[in-house]
Amino acid sequence: MAQHRYRCTACGNLTRFDVTTTTTRRAYYHFTVGGELRIEDETVVREAVEDVSCRWCGHGRAVEVLGPATGAPGTVTGAATGPSGGAG
């Protein structure tokens, strides 16, 4: 999954965010005769950002996504609401 930067437009935070993601992985499970598990060939099939909220002010509705290369504002589905209901 591409790394994105976030910015809280309510308080200006650029460094601390609570990010909730859902990840689907495919892996090869290799069990030894003794029953120990070794996970091999693990790949991420899908990863989605469900929620982003500012750690400083708790605001979820004021967080915007900054593109990884340009720093230009963008959007991410699910980033509009936070666990605090958006009240900061």
C-alpha cells in the first residue's frame, strides 16, 4: 500500500494520527511435525484505510491526505469521520 501523509486542517498537525486499516493477506502456512507454525510467502491482497483522526485534537473530519510525492491535498474514503464523532 502506498504511504500517504496526513494533515489536520483544524490544528495543523502533520505528525500524529490514529489510522484504522483493514488488511487481507494470503500466506503459506508451514507446520512442522512438532506443530510449530512458520508463515511463508505472505502477500497483502488488499489494504484499505477505514478511518483517520488527529491524535492532537481528536478531530476526524478535518484530516486531509497529502500525496506521497507532491504534497498536494487529496482524499481517502473513510477519513471523514473519527471515533470522536468529528467533534474536536
